[in-house]
Amino acid sequence: MSFEFYLGSDAHWLGVKSVPLFVSHRRLRTRKKFRPALAPWCLDSGAFTELSTLGEWRTTPTEYLAAIERYENEVGLLEWAAPQDWMCEPWITKKTGRSVAEHQQKTVTNFLTLRESTTTVIPALQGWTVDDYLRCWEMYDKAGVDLEAENVVGLGSVCRRQSTFQAEHIVQRLQPLRLHGFGMKRQAIQRFGALLKSSDSMAWKMAGRWRTEPWCTKKDCSNCWHYAEKWRTETLSGPKTLFGA
């Protein structure tokens, strides 16, 4: 299985840069005009921001579906869109006041709702422990969704884990699903990217705050394409066999 990496991006890079990008709906939704995309890209629903700040989804499925349709028509080359899933990190469930099981059920229900209108939206697995993710897989199965038949399945609640080994163990247990690791760290991508179909990351923005290029006139490179591109190249410069190249 070959590995695809989507660089977490600001909205203005769509239509300007010719590498696969990962862009949040929250960064796109207020833009009045778009340039046509130059490379395939994927849409992040903005789930983490919405739940971590509001404790619930305020964007309705109808609003999100309308936005997806607009992006497909006006931007083009949209490969897939993440669902309006519910992350299961302990600090998120504390914010919402709901259990992991409730978050999982809401994630599955939202996917079923969105999939009624578009095949662009992918399913996403949510959980915190390995058993949680396996239970979420079973929820999809009971709802009549064969995750093994899906071209890509999102894997949530992994990007902010302190242990890369925990994330790797989860990915191993979820084989043979074609997983997209949401927001994976560089270390995780380089360690077990071969087990994933794809991943995305905006970790370059944080790194760019501290690693300004000597010749750059800005105080930091957290919004600089030259740094983002360098970070992407360095991330994917591991052993060729790692990514099936």
C-alpha cells in the first residue's frame, strides 16, 4: 500500500501550490472566491476546533454538505472530506460531558447522515483505547457499513497522544483497513507510515515558530511556504521502503 501525505495548509495555498494539501472547512467557509486547485486535496471538517471550543457541533450536517458541494464545484480536485466526527481524547469528552461510547455513536450517525447525500465523505474511527476503536469498527458493521470495502477510513484521536508507540499499536490492530491518520506527528509518519494509506500534518507551523530560515525576513516561519515545503521534504525523506516508493 503506497503512502500519501497531505500537508496541512492555509486556504490561500489552494490554487497556488501543486502538492497534496489538507485544508480545514473553518479556514475555507468564509472565503467568497476560490482559485481552482492545482493538486488533489482533502477537507478537514474542523472537528477539533468546534468541539474543543464549543463542546458540541454548531455546524449542521446540511451546512457542511452545502460547503462540500461548493468546494467540489469551485475548487475541484477534492479527493474526500472528513465527517463531523467526535474526538475521544479525555479532555474533549470532559468538555462535552459525554462518554467515549456516545462520541463514537454520534460519529457513526453523522457519517450515515452525510453519506445519504454524498460519497465524498469518508467514515472515521474514534476511540481512546484499542478496544474503543475495535468497538467503533463494530458499530459501523452493525450499521451496515463495511469499513474494509472503503477506500479510506479516517483514524481520529491519535495526533495529540504523547506516545507514538500507542498510536502504532492502534494502527496495527486496525489492519487491514486503509487508514488515514489525522494529524500524525513526523515521528509517527516515519515509524509506521507503511501501515497507513495516508496522513496529514500541520506540525510544521509549530516548528516554524522556532526554526526561522536565516535568510527569511519574518520573525518566524510558521506561515511560510518555503518552510512548509522543507518540513514536508524532511518528513518524507526516510527509507524509501517505508512509504512503498
